[in-house]
Amino acid sequence: MIQLTRINQKPLLINSDLIEHIEITPDTVIAMTTGQKFVVLEPADEVLRKVVDFRRSILPLPSPNPSQ
């Protein structure tokens, strides 16, 4: 889940796995695979950074190979 801010200043948590695409109009519009759309204050590049950061935080780090 990532936290964003709706256009009305209310916080919004969304499941980043359900993002279908992000539209960059004067506002940032996030279209979900469920058909819902959310208009948020954050620019698209910040939304993308939050998704990448979240995914990095849940992926296990590779363990070092002791044989090398």
C-alpha cells in the first residue's frame, strides 16, 4: 500500500498492485484495475517513486553467495 493525498487534502491508501495506469493531465489521475479512478495531489513521478520504494521494501534482499 502507498499513501497519497486526494485533491481535497484527504489521505488515501491504495494497493499499488492494482494501478493500471497513471494519467498526467493538469492533475494526476490514477486508474485502477477495478475501474476506479483517483485524482491525487502528488505528481506522477512521485507516485511512481512511492510504488518502487514500497516494492523494494517488501522484496527480500539477495543473500551473499559464500562460494564466490
